[in-house]
Amino acid sequence: MSQPLLQVKDLHTSFPTESGEVRAVNGINFSLQRGRVLGIVGESGSGKSVTAYSILRILDNPGKITKGEILFEDTDIVKLPQHQMRQIRGAKISIIFQDPMTSLNPVYTVGNQLTEAIRLHTNRNRQQAQERALEMLELVGVNEPHKRLKQYPYQLSGGMRQRVMIAMALACEPDIIIADEPTTALDVTIQAQILELMQELKEKLGMAIIMITHDLGVIAEMCDEIIVMYAGRVCERGTADEIFYNPRHEYTKGLLRSIPKMTASKERLTPIGGSPVDLLNMPKGCAFAARCDRAMKICLTEPPEEMVINPEHRAACWVNVKEGAMAQGGQHNG
């Protein structure tokens, strides 16, 4: 396999507060190949967005990366000075934020914001940037693009604003797009259109995508590989088929049980019990143990390592270790 486009190694990101240190990301590892789609899923507060902002180094103060490497084309961007990092943001790695209404500037026209982004990251002059902005709006399926360039964000629908955000992210032809909950504020029909658009653009432009969401349906549609995060750690990773049809972490199983089923209209949804872990006071063992129905004594005292389920699937859960040991014991007894 070719060298990964992006490698995240033992990343730790923290937010110092008056009450103590909030450890939002706790030693995650993953890699991303060119042209692939990686999904990062988990509840709110699991560290998904902080991981994305760490990659781009756009963390809110006082957040900081305390440990680890982020290798983009073999360059550790954690160590880059800000002026070099600005050359990567937008041009090499771009982001689509959750809510386009708060991401777009309400006092500038769509055209003004698109051309500014293009001129900032490329050598195009004003005329060339305007032509590129028009081309990008056409590419993402915005109708009457000449008219839209002169409009303000409030004059566009939610779906249209999100298309503008995608156009802005793609305008400089980045190698990686980070999509942070790109369909959260949209209705189901528009969601489907945006996901289809992103899939088409990935095929057309050959870029890699990191899709961050709490919506497992979105993940199932698009992703080659999925990472499930809880309390800033990766608890399970694998292909979409492995995660959906052979989940091996109790948290992943809980997420899947909470998805509404089309066939079972009278069946009650099963939420995950308990409350998310307090990131100020991380437990010694597995962060999910307090909410887990199958927790054992070791789960409370020792953090589990990732165990290989098969070549396409890993999970960090002591239950797998126990079941593996029992299976081996059964074979020996047989």
C-alpha cells in the first residue's frame, strides 16, 4: 500500500480550565490514504471535532496539542510555524463546518467570500478568482450561480448555504476535506443531496475525506473505514461492513441499537444508559465501563488495548479479550 496522505500518531489535545485539565483527545491514531473516506463517529463530546481542529490547528484558546504527531505528506504539521500552516489550511486541507450560517460572514456577499478564499490560497487575480468562484458554484449544483454570487448568506436556503461552504472548501483543490457534521442543520432530502454531491466530487477530484458525524446512517453511506470515538479515545475501528454487522465494542453496539429501524415501528429505541464520562476526571480503566452492562472488574482499573479482531477490524474492549481466552480454552479442552 502507498504512503498514507495523513497519519495521526498518539494525538493528545487538552483544554486547561480553572477546574483542571479537560483531556478532549487522549492518544488517538489513524491514517488516511488518498481518495479514501474515513468516518469518525461518536456522541457529542467524544472528541471528534477537536480531532479535526487539531489537524488544522484551529483550536479555540486555551486548547493545545500536548503530545503526538500529525504527519501530512511526511511533514509533522504540529511543529510548523503559523505562516507555513496557513499555506496548508484551505490549499491542502480544507474544512466544511457544521453550521454554514455561523461560518459565512453575514455582511459580505457569497461572491466576495468565495473570491477572498481563492485569492488567499492561490495566485489568481481578482478576475480569475471570480471566474473560479462561478465555476465552483456550478460544480456543487447551485442554480443561477451569477445571481448567487451577489447575494448574502441570509438570502439562501440552508441547503444552498451548505453547497456554498462545500464550494469554498473545494475551491483551492485540497488533498483532504474534513467535513464536520456537514448535514446536521439540513432536512433529510437535502442531506441525501449533499452526501451524493460529496461522493461525486470525491470520485471526480480524487481527494480524501474525513467525515465527522454522530449520524451512523451518514457514515454507512460514504465511508471506507470507520473510527468510533468515546471520551477522546478510539474504541473501535474497521470497515463499514465490520462495524455495522460485527460490532465488537459495547459502546458501538449501543450506538447501533439506538438507530430507528424502518421495519420495527412498535419497537422502542434503546438509548445508551448513564451519562458521558467527565473529561476532567477520567477513570483509570475503560472510559465506558460505568455505562457498560458487561463491565468486569478489570474494566474499572485497566484501560484496554486495541485487539485485532481480523485484518480489517480492531476493538479496545476487555470483553473481546475474555471471549478470546474462553475460545482458546475451549479449543484446548476439546
